[in-house]
Amino acid sequence: MKPVLKSSKLHNVCYDIRGPVLDEARRLEEDGHRVMKLNIGNPAPFGLMAPEEIIQDVIHQLPEGSGYSDSKGLFAARKAVMQYYQARNVPDVQIEDIFLGNGVSELIVMSMQALLNNGDEVLIPAPDYPLWTAAVSLSGGKAVHYLCDEQADWFPDVDDIRRKVTPDTKAIVIINPNNPTGAVYSKEMLEQLLEIARQNNLIVLSDEIYDKILYDEAQHHCMASLADDLLIITFNGLSKTYRVAGYRSGWMVISGNKFVAKDYLEGITMLASMRLCSNVPGQLAIQTALGGYQSIYELTTEGGRLYRQRELAHRMLTDIPGITCVKPKGALYLFPRLDPKIYPVKDDQQLVLDLLIQEKILLVQGSGFNWPATDHLRLVFLPREEDLTTALHKMAEFFDRLRKELA
């Protein structure tokens, strides 16, 4: 029998957050080693648990979640999402404009499959959350990466975006707050991005999964509240803010100029129907989460656990010679830079593999987020302070040895 090969559609698809370095981490764990996993924003393993109110409400309603729901999702959950965006001044959001999904990830893939023909281009930030690039490639499109400027708090380079728009460009992706940089964009920056979309007839795809995870009085502006003349698709969910990543409970909201997209929305509806519906027990959490007490603020305010961990991780990282890092204003990550003069890294995946083997610490290389150089890493600051301190001491020792080797 001939070897069975993977589809050629997967040639440009990668997701290094769960990539080959993770395979080595699993091997080390099987050999009895304890690996500190700073590679993925998964709150629960670090003791950041879901609010008890959400858990109890899902348990209470669980018998009602045994059957399929409407392909777009439960009415009560979609109504809660609708009211959430109405309160954020998003105009003319109706129940039928809301699709619930198995996390934002499923909805990103679905939205790209319904939109793209072979060769269509989508503007995606660099660095990005790599699922966006993978979803575009898997759908036959071409991901075109616009640069974000580290010297300008990782804000998008609008001139670079303008240079990269072509007649084949269909949409622009904005990730705000940003993963992996933690940047939170100003209203002025978002309005500049909307103007580019307006001038070039682009769909705006706004990934806002970290909209409540903010530090230092940073303010998140919902993209869809800033324009009603453009087609805007907003993606969000419960995974991070409410610490229920395993519930796979996300949504996308269609707003703005919906009338030009009737055929496209029929395509999304068709794909939603083909998978019957998203996980119904996960949908049961949405109404309680959005309407209840927002416990995330206790964690992100000054003195809160996430705030303290961000401060600690940023200080200890930037104390390492040759490492700098823009302090994140949102999300759960640091994206430090290695000075190429001190650390002339040619292969950043090999670097994180060496760190894993020597110190049993798992990070993700910057190129895994489609950053064009090999001079960045992404670190999750979810572990408790004592565990972060231990991990960062080990990282300091690793980079001290590396400096001496390269000197």
C-alpha cells in the first residue's frame, strides 16, 4: 500500500504553540521530568479557576444541554451576547447576527472558509496569533503580514499596511488586545485602521478575546462601535476572561454594513449548520458570565494576581542582560526581544528546544507567531509568583551560559 500523505492544503499551515517542541516536552514528562509550560494561555492548570457562579449555573442547567441547539446557538446565550454589544454602543446588533462556536478558533476557521477563494489575500499582523494565518492558508487564501512596531508600543505600522493592500485583499485582521505582544490599541489607531479598510473596501475581522484583561488603566475600544459603514466581524468568548478554556465557548458578531454581505453570511450559516451546533453545555455558561460579577478585575487591578505576575515576569526578564520587553497593557503574555548583537540566534525554534532540554521550561519562539526575525520569544505569565520566580531564575542561568558560549 502506498504511504498516506497529508493534504497539500496543509503545507503552509503551522501552529507552533502546540508544535514539535511540545512533542519533546511530552517525551521529557514521560521520562519523569517536570516541565514548566509557559507556552499556552491556559489558566486552569495554574490555579486560575472559573468563577463558582458559572460552574454551578452550568451544572444546574446541564440536563437541558443534552440535545442539539439551533445551529447559531442557544437563544438566551445569543441574547446575552447581543445585549453585551448593545451596551458597548455597537449599532443595530440583532440575535440573527450572532453565531456561537466551539471557541473563537472554530469561528475563525469557519469565517475564512466561507469568505476566501484561492489567491484571496487577508492582512494579518506580525506578530500574530498563528491560527489566523493557518486558517487563511487552509481556506486557499494568502496571509499577508503587516508589521507591528515594537518601538511604538507594538502598534500597527499603518504605512506598511497601505503598501501591502492589493486588488486581491479581502479583509484585515486586528487583534486587540494583542496576542502575543499585549498591546492595547488607542481609539486613534483603530480609527486609522478603519479608514484603511474604508478606502480599500475591506472586511474588518476584530479578535477581541482579551477585551477585559487590561492593566494600568488601559482602555479597550470595541472596533464595531467605531464604524457602522463597514462590515465588521467581532470574535470573542469566555476562555480567558472567565477561565473556562475547556468549555470551548466563543462567539462572533456581524455588524455594520451587513447588507453587502448577504451571500457571505449565507455561507457562514451553511457551515454552522453542517457542524449542527457548537457544544451546548459550553453555551450554558454565556448568559451567567456576561451578566454576572466580573471577577477578572480582581486579578488585573494593581495588587491582583495577574498584575503582580506580569510585574514580576517583566522585571526578571528585563534584568537579564541583552533582553528587553515592552510591558504588556493587556492579555497574558510577554514578547521579549533578544539583542542580536548579544544573542545572534539563527534558529529560534532550536533555542527554545535547548531551553526546554536544559532547564525544562517550555516557551514558544517568536517566528511561531509569524514574526519575520529570530529575535523574540513568547512567555505566558500565568504561574504563581514562586513558580515564575523559579522559572525565570533558570532562564537567567540559561542565557548567562549562552552569552558566554557566544562571546
